[in-house]
Amino acid sequence: MSEKNSFRMVAKTFKGLEPVLAQELTELGADEVQIERRAVSFSGDKALMYRANLCLRSALRVLVPIRSERLKVKGERREVKGERLKPEDWLYEVAKSIDWSRYMGAETSFAIDATVYSETFRNSRFVTYRVKDAIVDWWKEKAGKRPNVSVSEPELFINVHIANETLTISLDSSGESLHKRGYRVATTEAPINEVLAAGMLLTAGWKGQSDFYDPMCGSGTIPIEAALIARNIAPGVFRKSFAFEKWPDFDEELWSEIYNDDSHEREFTHKIYGSDASFYAVQQAQKNVKSAGVAKDVELHQIRMEELKVERSKVKGESEGAEGALVMINPPYGERLASNKDMEELYGKIGTALKHRFTGATAWIISSNDAAMKCIGLKPAKKMQLLNGELDCQFNKYELFQGKRKER
């Protein structure tokens, strides 16, 4: 693949974040951007693939498809060289028909990740084994050697996706999931995924245009992602490596030019405030904020939300208090030990604090606890469905104003 030649790619993401990922790709200069299920497909050259890995905030990984075939369906039998094949043998033959010397050597270690949504194939591990066998057998026949399968540190990441009876085999240019930014050095229980946090911020329209508050910041993921967006710092700059750096056609000079280009970074004249009732959480957040290099933009405090005093804007000419500010909260969902009563009481306090302490701001809250969300006592201006891990969540927007809605 030459950097002058355009080819198709697929960026994977979480359910509900496809539109913001499509917007990110468009802004990066991608062509033929098309929204798919938990993914966005697009066209671009090698330089765009490098930038996508470095700069995309709402993508989990960037794949380069190298073979797509329709699998056996009811009433059909696939044939290879005149022989009728079972679905698992058809899968093997498709994988074996690829010229693997274009992407790896006989000594290259590799790993396969399989995702399956199919009536024909129900076991992703079985799919992984069949494709692995095909690659190993291809090399044994062509070179008399057997490449190694490595789960921990492979040199080549291969993605296998089966959906609606269509098989797609791709090279994974990212390697480790892109949510692993590289700045997290400390954690708390169940921290929010970095890609989800960034996707929520982009959905809310955050670009650093106001003060920002996260009154339940945990280990600081949302404030850090908010600071990176405000400064337009690429989230991938903290990572040690990407999978494409081990590809045979890796262009080190091109990658160095892209990686070291900080011309798009910008000034941020507001402030990001993170707070939490837990002293331990704030300690962990401070470590992560420092690691991400955004300590001058993020101010952290240990305080309960109902006791929080909104800072007056430090920018000359700006409105005082929370006017125009953005608030984002990822409260406990009560999935572990907390009772429904405790959760409802907590969410009630959140609603009260928002109404009385953040007048003039816009708030966004994510939670899987539908009953507790109703206890906030504010009418959402917008509702979205997002997935946090395996949990279906509401992501609601609230416009915080004085007086009654009817009067407004």
C-alpha cells in the first residue's frame, strides 16, 4: 500500500458514537465516509491511516480489510475446485487463499481477534482456530516454516469479522485498543472507557469553549479527555506504539512527520474542574492528570457535589458562575452493592445540585439506572442510548435555567 494510493478502512467504535466518529473522520480528510454498525468505513491513503490512529478520539481501532466473502447460506453450497465444502472448511479455504507474504514473513508472530454475529458460526474461538490453521498451513506449504501465534506481543494483528453471513478478514493497524491512550498510571473501581468519555464530550459539542465541570470525576478520565479536546492534543501521542509500525511497508519518515506535527494544537482560556467525594479517587486523578500533561488546565478538589461552589469565570468579559459552562457526570449506577433507595437519594441530590449550583449551564449525565435517573427531577432536553461496557445506558442532556420551564 503506497501512501499515494487510497484504500478502504474501517474504524470501530461503541454503539451510539458512530455519528461523532464519522464527523471526526470527515474533519481528518477521509473520503467515502459511511456509518455502519458500531463502525464507520472510509477511504484514504497511508498517511490518513496513521493520522486516524493518532488523532481519532472516538475510535477503538482502525482496520484494513484484505478479503471479504459471502459465507454459505441456507440452500447454497460453496465449492472450491469443484468440491463441496462445509462452512468451516469454506472459512479455512478463504483464509488460505490470501497471499500472506504481502503482510508478514514466515517468522512473523501473529494474533487473531474474531467477532461473530452469525447463524452459521456461533463460536468466535472456533473461527479463530480455523483462520489460524489456514495461515500456518499456507506458510508451511510456501516456505516450509510455521509462524508463531502470540497472544501477548504479536507482530501482526489480524481481525476476523462475520456478520450477516459475510466474512471480512482485516489487518488491525492499531494493535491494542485505542482507548489505551497511555496516560493512565492510576485507576479507581470501574473507570469509564477513554473512548466513551471522549465520544460523550464530542456528542455534547465540547471544544473548550467554556468552563467545564465533572463533580464525580473518579480517576479523572472525563476531565483529561476534555482537556485534550480543548487543546486539540492528539490522544495517541502518549502511546508507545501502533501495530502498523511493524508492517513491511511502514514509512518511518512519514510517520515521524505526522507524529511530530503539533501545528493543530490550540490555546485554552477556560478551566476544567474535577471533583469527587473520595479522597482516594482525587489522588488517582491527580496522578493521571499529571501524566497526561494537562495539570495547568484541570483543577481537582475533594468535595461532595452538593457542597460544590461554582467558580466565577476568570476570563474578562465572561458571565459569572456556571453561565454557559458544560457539566458532565458519570455517577455510580448501583450495579454492585448500593440499594435502589441509596441510588435514588444520590440522583436526587445530583438534580438538586444541578438546579441550584449550576444555573445557566448545560449538563449531560450517563447511567444505566433508569429508575434513579428519574429521581434527578429535571426534564431532559435530549436523550441518547449508549453502551458502557455491557450496560445499556441513557445519556441525557439537561438545560439548567432559573425559574420554571413554562416561564422560560
